[in-house]
Amino acid sequence: MPIRINLLAETQAAEELRRKDPVKRAILVAAILVVLVALWPAFSNSNPPRQKRPELARYKMEKHREGYKEAVEASGPPLRPNRNLPHSRL
């Protein structure tokens, strides 16, 4: 029975180790994660969606205006400077 000698075994083993290098894989995974984290804000929905129902938006705006009017009425008349008091001059 002939003895078979694989002269490329050492080269093939080194190539296989390079392909399966855990450090290289860890760096690749870390780089992919960094890219994903950097791109996340671009694809996330940072702005609230527009109102799908305009009548709801109108209702909310009217309620807001009514609340503002009530607050202005409750605060009384606007303050005016008293012209009888002397002004301090520096």
C-alpha cells in the first residue's frame, strides 16, 4: 500500500486557520454593529407621524385654544405701568 504525502497540508491548515480566525470575526461583527448603530437614527421614526385623521387634529387644536382663552381670562386685565411713580435713574 503506497504512502500518500500531502505536501500542501501545512499550507492548507494555515489557510483554514486564517479563515476561522476568531479575532477577525469579532472585529467584523464589531464593525457591523458600529455601522448599524450609526445608521439607526436615519431609519428610526424620530418624527411623530402626521395625523391620519385631520378631524382629531382640529379637535385637539380647538381644545388647546379654549384652554388658552380661559387662562387669559382668568389672569385678569393686562398690567400697565403706573405713570405716577417716579422712575429710578442710575
